Amino acid sequence: MADAFFTMNGNVRAIGSIRRGASGQPQSLEASIPDGDTAGIHIEGSGSVRFLGVDTPEKNFSLAGSSVQRRLDSAEWEAYLTDPFLPQFGPFDLDTDLANHLRTRIGVGAGINHRVHGDFAERVLIGLIQADMNALGQIPSTFGYFLSFSFEVFDSFGRFLAFINRNQPTGNSPGPRPPSYNERMLEQGAAMPFFVWPNIDPFRESPSILDAVIAPGTASQVAGTTPGLRRARELVRQARAKGIGLFNPSAPLRFEAFEVRYLGRREAPNRAVIDLSRNDNVMLQPQHYFRIPHAEDRLFIPPTFVPLFVSRGWRLEGWA
């Protein structure tokens, strides 16, 4: 399948196929899905596409001081997440309140818990894509993806960042195109929402990055009146109410994926946070994200853009 980029309503979109293997032939579906929020897609210049707006548990990640990725259910991760604040792991400059919050979830089994949920997310994504192949009567060599990009096209690892769906060039045949995989993963309780400004399109579309800045006192209003963002948040609330996937009351996800990442790196979180459930003008400092208890209510602001929000009237709270 040929790769193509084109522009629609000011948004860059692309069509890609399942990533090729060493032989040049498409990989199997299972081999092309490394985890629940990343897919191996053949687009010139990148081997993987990271899903925007969602975050699934890590299956493998490296610990500080090592470049080797280890399974989250490995002995090393199990020992670390039993108590990452032990002196033997070195200094870790976290806010006292955040450290105390994390201590409520550390302990034996935290690493295993994360890997189990990571495996579940991968299986869900594979199942969704396989169901689309079946619906379209396609196989890996003919199946294609439709991608919609936001403000940042690449992440720091060189992966495309996109909202992803099946490519369906025949319109509504054999039926209307379903919601994106990003949304379907939220619906299945297989992913946590992870809204990072300004990469929240098509949840919220604006003609420029300046126009995309949410006015102080309107965050809840914007979240409630922007159709895609409202739908994504509601899907998470429904999954939680049903107790499915990450919200299974008998074995809920103990650490969110971004928490495992910053714990593994022993680096404090660095994105400020706005509460989408409130119409105030408060921007919490990065280490106070947990004061917004539900992930679908958090809008993370990268440090580069914090001055832009402040210039528009947002008030920093809890900052040194």
C-alpha cells in the first residue's frame, strides 16, 4: 500500500500500512503491536505510531542507571516498586505530598500488576484491529490505517503521534467507520486518558496554537462543549462505573503508566496540570497532579507552554 500525506481542514492526515519485517513483507498483526498504545505502521520515516490522548501500562521499561528494558513483572521492577524510596536506590527529590501519595500504592505485586494490565491492553488493541480486518475482509498485507495528527507530529523517540483508525476509502461500506482506536481503548477500559496540551486534536481543534489556549475560568465549559473531548472523558467514566479493565475493583491498576516512567527514571514529573472539571484559573505545579483524582479531568501543560498560559491569566498554585 502506498503511503500518502494530505491536508484536510487544516489538519495533517496520513494513510499507512502494517509495518514490514526484514523480508519486506508485512509483519503479523501480533508482531506489529508492541503494546496497547503503540502500533507498528509503515509510514516513511517512522516504524511506530504512538496514540495521542491515551496511555496504557508499560510492559517493559528501564530503571534509572540502566539502558536495558526490563519486564515490569521482573524481579528488579518488583523489588523497586515495593519501595522506590529506599536509600539503596539513591536520592529522589519528590515533593513530600506526592511521595506520601505514591506510598499508598507501592508494595509487593505492584510491578506484576502493571505488566498484567499492559498485556491486557495489548490484547485489546490486537483484537480491535483484527476485528476491523475481518469487517473489511482484509489481511495484514492489504489492511491500512488512517491517521490524524495534532500540533506535534513526532515524540522524543521519533515516533509519530496520532489519532488512529482503520482506513476505509469506501466511505460507509461495509458500515460507518467506528471511533478511533484511541477512543475504543478508553471504552474498553484498556487505556487511561492522557491529555497533553496542545496535542488534544481532534478532541479540540483551533486555527492556531494561540487560539488553542483555554481561557481562565472556562476549562470545564470547554471540556463539556467540545464533542470529542467530552466523549473521551465520558468513555472513561463509563469504564470506571462498569469496573472493567484498568478499573477492575478486584485488581485495579496501581500506578498509571506515566508514574512508572518517572519513577523508573527517578525524575520528578514536569508538566503542569489544569483541572478540566473546574472553571477556575488555577494551574497546579507538576507534582500536584494527584490532587485531581480522575485522570480524565487532567490536562497536562508542558513546561515550554506554561508562560503562555500565565500570560493569558492562569494562576500558578503550589509552585516554589
